[in-house]
Amino acid sequence: AKILALHGPNLNLLGVREPDIYGRETLADINAGLAEQAHAAGHELSWYQSNAEHELIGRIHQARDDRTAMILCNAGAFTHTSIALRDALSAVAIPFIEVHLSNVHAREPFRHHSYLVDIAVGVVSGFGSDSYRLALDAAVRRLARPEA
Ligand code: DQA
């Protein structure tokens, strides 16, 4: 099946951006690892990063047309602000897993609220780049279940 890794604002700076919080791996490293992990499980991973809300929304709409089965969604700061991203994810009705490198609940109070989490399958937060790997593992397991 098709799996989409969707990365929001500032995640293009991974590796150089606040490495104590977000680690030293670049987004390219993470995407390459995810593509390999998905392929080994018999799936196809594509990825998309944008700093612009409307472009992320456009990619979510496209995911319906290209029959994406699951989205790994790190919306970055839009997680805490964007009703529009929430509405896009609801509109396409594609199951998604919310992902964060950092443990958002151990950080500033404004990161504790997510506009996405209650419509997500689940959330992985706090494991650095492993958050994506764990989320992909969960996605693969879910896709293997007949009801998925
Ligand atoms: C983040 C957490 C968000 O609060 C922050 O705005 C980000 C990255 C994470 O992956 O830990 O940009 O989504």
C-alpha cells in the first residue's frame, strides 16, 4: 500500500535545527530510512515537506486521489494551530498517525494541545527520529489487519 510521510514547517532544517531537541539526523536521512523500512514490509513510501499550510493541505487532498492508505503526519507547529489541516485530514478520511520527534508534553504548554490528535489513529512523540520508525511500524501492522 501507499504510505505518505508528511512533514510540516521547519522540518527541512532537521539536523541543524536545535539538535539537542530534534537530533542530528537530517530529513533526507529520515525519509531514506522510512522508504527502506516501508519497502522491506512490502509497502511504498513517499514523503512531502512544506513550510506552507496550503501546500500541506494540497498534498493531503492529493493523497485521496493517489489512494494513500496511511499518513505519518508531523505537522510541526501547525499541530498546535491549524484547524484547516485537521479539516483536510477529516475530509480525505485517510487514517493517520501523529508524529513528533520531541516529547511535546514535556515542553511549553502551548505544545500540549493538538488539533489533530483526537482524529488520529494514535500519536508517537518523544523518540527523536525513531518516532517516525515506530509510527511506520505501527502503520504497517495496522495495514496488515483485514479491517484496516
Ligand atoms: C514537533 C513539535 C512541535 O511542537 C514543533 O513546533 C515542531 C516539531 C516535533 O517533531 O517534535 O516543529 O512537531
